[in-house]
Amino acid sequence: MSFRPKESSAEVKDRKVISRLTGFADLDPVEIQRLVELGGSRNHFERGDIIRSETEHNLYLLVDGWAASAVILADGSRQLVSVNLPGDILGLPGLAMREPIDAVMALTPVETIRIGQDQIGELFTASPRIAAIMFLISQEERSLLMERLALTGQADALTRLAALILRLHERHALSEEDPERGFFMPLTQREMGELIGVSSVHTNSLIKQLRVEGVVSVANRRMVIHDPARLSEIAGVPPWHRSKPRWLPKTVAP
């Protein structure tokens, strides 16, 4: 029987980051090295810290922890619009705007790598395949937002909550070698409510309903899915499968 060496904490983090990109295409060692060298120093933030403000155009590679994009309205109120997991590239939508409309905040203690605008431009020249994958990641995020917008306009609150839980579980499972039916859930009921458009009180009653029906339960910041089939039925959305495009540019030799 062969035993696999236990990964260090840094190796686990790097594997999760790489798995986000390799979901679309395999990366060769040269590309992985370019990705590692792309960013600057690693930064750490605590829950509630602003990782990237609305006035900033730099990108951040999320190495560890959970983050969220939020729009701050004129009256000071906040609306969470998306959740980011390890391997996500924070700030991609803001590249298209002179004045980005969203800020990125830490939902847990997080670790990031800052990527400057000059480095982004160099990436398109030196590693067009990685740049194309980053484009696909931005389109994937857009698709998930479109789905949630459609659900917000047409589905009831229980369906919206079930879809949120299902998509978070699917995304979490992509970076785990042996995903279980449960996963770390740092979102508060207020934050989940923001994402599906209901109050924290309503969110509490919805979670209770799912628990009573034996679908999911939450304890100690861990969401356990007891009945995946029923959760999918309530969510009413198809399984999330990434494409494996054949049109990606070829690797550029160093």
C-alpha cells in the first residue's frame, strides 16, 4: 500500500488556487510558474476588512479564505452581489470600468496576492492561455450572477436559498479531492439574506424549514447537505459543469 505525503498548509492553498484555473484547462509547469511569479507579496486581511475599494483597478488572487463583492449605495447601505472562494480572481469586472462599482471585502481571515495592472498586460503577451482562462472565469461569474438575477425575479425565497447553497457546495467541491456533503459555511444569515434578497429573519425561517424537511443543517459554521437530490429539486437549477474549450491559445514557450 502506498501512502501519499501529507501536504503542507502552503501546498494545500496553492493546490486550491491552481484548481480554479485548471477547471478549464490543464496548465503546464511553465504556466504554473508564471502564475506564481505574477503576483506581488501576499497580504492578509481580517473579516470585515476591505480588500479592494471601488477606486482600485488592481486584481487580487484569493489564496485562502472567503471574500465577497459588494456594491455600496449612495445612502451608505451595502448589497452583497457575489461570494469568492480560494482561487478566485478578485476585481475582474472592474477592469472594464473607469470607476468600478463594487468593493471586495473579507468574509473570513483571508490571504491574497496583489496583481498590478502592468502585470495583467504582460500576462496577455507572455501567457495568452492563462489570460484566456481568466476571461472564462469572468464569464463563469457572469453566468452565475445571471442565474441568481433570474431566480430573484421569478423564484420564491426557498428556491433562491437552495440554489445558493447548491452552487456554493459545487464550487467548494471543485477544490477538494474528496468532497463531502458538508462544507465550511462562514456566511451569516444576514449575508445569505443579502445574496437572495430577503431579511435575516426570513433567512432563519427558510433554513429552519430545510432542516425540518431533512434537507440541510447548519452547525458550528458547517453546512451539511443530508438530501442532495431534494436540495437540487428545490433549487430547480441544472448541475454546474465547466466547459473544456478547445479554442484556448497554445502555451507560449519561455
